[in-house]
Amino acid sequence: MTIMRGIPLALAGSLWGALATMIPAEAGEYPSLSGAISIEIQDDYTFDSDDPDNELNDLYTTTEPFFSLALADWLAIETGLVLEPVADPDPGDDRAFEDHGLYVEELYVFLDFDPFALRFGKINPAFGLAWDATPGVYGVDFAEDYEITERIGAEAFYRFGGEAYGTHTLSAATFFADTSFLSESAFENRGDVDESDGGVSNTEDLSSLTVTLTGEEIPSLPGITYHLGLSHQAAGVTETEDETGLVAGLLWGGDLDEMFALDLVGEVAFFDNAAGVDGDDLRYITLGAGLTFGDWNIALANTWRDLSSPLGDTDDSQFQVSAGYAFSDELSLDFGYKHVSEAGIDSDVVGFLFAYAFSFGEDE
């Protein structure tokens, strides 16, 4: 974890770019650098809301470089950076490319002794699929609530299966919330995280964990990917209880004919003592479908989020529809609409997502 110490985050991308020109990426040559960079430009216009403070236009980027520096065929140092808004817009005020901060989301050592693997450092422990796999401009929005990111710890993996049974991975992680200097951001500083801030898993000890099982390429279930997960996040100083979560997700993707392909996503997640609050039970249900025909696509998705609490119940939901065109494997443009009902406030949003991604090195 020391390769970035003392290096300002603003210079990290330039450093990695320079390394890419100096380090060979051919298989079997070490050290070698590979990676991928995703650049998204998104505009969200909330044009109708029960709360007028929600009505604004927000134009921003989410740029995510990921780099892997292989030191041997079994050893690599990997990092993921994120450039995105690190503050909410002011109520009712439009903004364009403001409040952007660059931070280190992951930075870890990866050891691969197939079928076993281990990583340790700053990690995103595996838990759930819908926050990444749901189709559409806004399909992932609610499910991102339970994505577990920016934790200090270790995660072990065991791969098993074969041609007759598919590929399966069992993983287990132990971690706590990052309270190091890496919790800050450059350009717009979001501030650092302290143990006194509270929050589940903000304990500075390895008392939180996830256990997950994922499978794909199963001959008897063509096109199916499954994910099962358990999380236990210990209470911080501001919480009264530990949070326990369960998630089950199922994806299916396949060609309907020579022109049409369909992707389906379904996931449920349950949390007991959600966010460390005694008696709060939280449930998510996400359903999504994406239809691709040639270079065009259409996506529908809906997520329900229900909170049962001694202080009262809330039922939130989000429906989205979007369509877009892929100019190439790397470049696409999508337009979307979502209707959000949250804490009794209904809002309508339209927007676009311009996405460009490329990879380099041995992972191309």
C-alpha cells in the first residue's frame, strides 16, 4: 500500500500514464502494466418534484481509472481511482462540473495461487450484483446504497468447478472503513473519515465481514450468473447495533435470434438493524431488462426499497426507462427517464449518459 504514499492524488493519473509508456505489458514480462479507464459524462435534469429544492440540472463526470502492476504471474499491485462529485448540489441550484474530487477507491496487493487468491489493502468487498449489472441510465441507483466500498482489510477467494459444473467462486472478506489519508480527495476535498464519525464497520478493527458465492458458465443453466452474499458490519461509535445483510442475485443473458439479445437482472437484499439502528429492517428488490438490437438498446428497471422501523415505515421506489446507441465497443450514448418516490416525495428526472471506456496492456 505504500506505492502511492506521498504522491498527491492529482498527479496519480499522470504517474500511471508515464509508467504505461515505460513498463512492458507483454505476457510473461515483468513488471507489466495493464488497466482500463471508464469516462462517463452524465446530465440529470429534475423537472418536476414535490420538493422544489430538488428541481435543478446537474452535469458531471464519473471517471474511473483502474491499473494493475504485475510484478510476477502470481503477484500484482492494483488500484482504482474515482473522479466524481463529492458533495451534493445546493438546493434548487444548477451546477456543471462542480464539486469534483479525485480519490483512491481501491489500492491493494493481489496474490493469485489458482485456485486460491488473496488481496489485502484498501478494497471493495464483494456483496451484491445489482449495483453494477442493472441495465439503464438509472438502473443501479437504489442498489448502490448497499455496495460496500473503501474498506481496509483482506479478501480471500477460492475458485472451483469445471466444464461440467461451471465456474464458481467462494470469497470471504474481513475489513473496516478506511480512516487513513486515502479517505480524503484531491481538487475538492471531501474531508477524511475518523472513527468518531461513526457508521457501520467504522471500527478500526477487523470485526466486519462478508461471505459470498458467485457462479457462471453453468452448462445446465446457460446464460445464468448467480450471486449469494452475507454481510456483517459492526456498529461504530454512533450506532447501537451491528448490521446484518443478505443478498441473492440472478442474471441471465443470451441471444434471442441473430439480431436481438436480452439481459435480465433480479436481486433481493435484506438488512437487519440497517445502518446500525436497532429495529430498522430494510429490503431492496431490483428487477431489470435490457434489449439489444444491432447497435441500439432499450432498458427497463424498477427498484423497491422498504424500511420497517419502530419510528414508522417508508416505501420508496424508482422506475427508469432508457434507450441508446453504441457507436463502437468503447463509445455509447444513452437517454433516460426515471420517476423516484422517496420519503413521500415524488420526482421526475430526464438525462443522458455519454460513456467511453478503453483498456490497455495484457487485459485488452
